[in-house]
Amino acid sequence: MLFFAVVYVVEGIGQTAGLIAQPLSYFLKQTYGWTPPQVTGYLTVLNLPWIIKPVYGIVSDFLPVFGYRRKSYLVLANLAAAGAYCWVTQLTAPSEIIFYLLLTAYGMAISSTICGAVLVENGQKFGTSDSFVNQQWLWFNIAAMASAFLGGQLVQHLTPTGALHSAAAIIAVSPFAVVCVGWFLIRESPSRINLPEMKKTFASLWAALTLRELWLIALFLFVYYLNPGLGTPLYYYMTDDLKFSQAYIGILGSISCAGWILGALLYRRYMQGITAKALLNFSIVLGVLSTAAFLLLWNEAWAAAINLFSGFASVIAFIATLSLAADYCPPRSEGFAFAALMSITNFTSA
């Protein structure tokens, strides 16, 4: 559990949708006068590393590095992310910033893929997939809640450039925690490339591609998270039309994450005995209501309530579907199968 907690705390801080998200949008808006379509197009590039997560899963499943299929990739990815964030602290040109942020996105996406593979391997071994997924997203959203609040405070009290550079500097430190826990806490036997093992892995990969249950889960995730480009227009609407302060916009992000945390805690306490079908139906109802609620966004109080409910609805669907997916991932292709399902949510929300 400590491993999942550390990895997802770092991911909650270090994703480009984490601590740096609001400072970056504010920097582009205030310094360069960019419009919502320009910012959305700029940030969309950063979704590519998350959309192609199955590639990292295949590579990790097939090709060990320095004798390991998991921990070596985890260490290298986090070192790369830390170095790229350090470089961002020195930049002001959007074309240069996006290049290094893209490197951080690749590092974080690879790290997330490896963690997902470890989750599936151990979840199937001990029959605790739902508990692992629950813990995973509980800690992610604790970190995201703190990041949203801190990002709002940086923007409120510093210059646009200062807020951006400060966020990058804070994030640059966090991946070293994953380097430490990943190397010492992942229990992994040494591996090497050999033809018989690759044939077994390829057979498992093909089994994943032909598994009906995984395709149904993928379809559900695609439809449920189909929410293209809402984030940036919503940010501009709250800033320019509703006149919310930057600090309060950061607090709203924290409130949404608090909804996730509340949902994760309630799931662990009250919902683990509910059937998968009933839980999925419940999550659909919650998803429809939470999305429609944004039509009522008109003041600070409603914004807080809507964000709390939206976070709660999202985590119920997430835990239900990904726990089910983790149980159906074929052995030896865990990295690919789980990453493929995660990439669907990244693609539909891009």
C-alpha cells in the first residue's frame, strides 16, 4: 500500500493537470493573451503520452531493462520527469515550455503504467484489486486536492511567471520519492529476454485483445468520460464571466478532489459488497446528474457543491470499472491491458 500511496501522491502533484495546471493556464492567459481555444490546443499536446500508455505497457511486459520489467522503467521515468521540471523553471517561451512539459508527461505516464501493472499483478495474486484501486485513487486525489489549492495560491500571490516557475520547482522534487520506494518496495524477480517467454507474453497479449469483457469495459469508459475540452473553457468562464478569484478557482479544484476522497472512503466502507452491475448502473446515474449540474453554475456556492458532487460521481465509476478491469487482465500482459483501459479515459477527456 505504501508503494501505491507514494506513486500516486507524486502523480497527483506532477501531472500537467496537477500543481502546474492553473499557473500554466494563467501564465498563457496573462502573459501572452491567449484565448481558450489557443490554450486548449496547446495543452492537448500534453495528452498524447497518456493516450499511448498501452505502448509502455507492451514494452514493459516484453522487454526487461537492467534485468527488471517494472522497477527499472519506474526509476528512469521519474528521473526524466524530475529533470524536465527543473528545466521548466528557467523558461518563459511557450514553445520551449511545451517541449519539456511533454517530457514530464511521458515520464509520469510511464510511471503510471508501471504502477498499474504492479497493481494488477498483486491484485490478482491476493484478490485485492478493488482495495488497491481504491487506495491508488484515494492518495492521488489527496495530492491533487493539495495541488489545486496550492496552485491557486501561487497564482493569487505571485506574478504569472513566478507562479509557473515556483510550481515547476516544487514538482521537480517529488519524483525522487518514487525512485526510492519503487526500487526497494517492488518485489520483482530478475527477468531477461528469451524467445519462449516472449511467445508466452505475446499469447497473453492476444488474449487481452480478444477478451469480450475488456472491450465492454473499454466501451463504458469511452462513453462515460467523453467530455472533450471542458476544462479550459470552464476556467475562462469562471475567471472572466463569473469573476471568481484565482485562489477560489484553486479551492474548487480541491473541493472536486475532496469529492473523490469522500467517494473512495464511502466505497471502502459501504459499497464493496455491491455487485458490479448495480455499481455501474449507480455510477451512470451519478455521472449524468453531475455533468448536467454544470449548467447551473452561476455563483461560488453552487460551484463548490457541483465540484464536490462531480468528484464523488467520478470516483465511483472509476473504482467500479477499473477494479473489474484489473480482475480480467490476462497474466503477463497486465501492463498493456490496464494501460489501454486507462488511456481511453485520457483520450475521451482530452
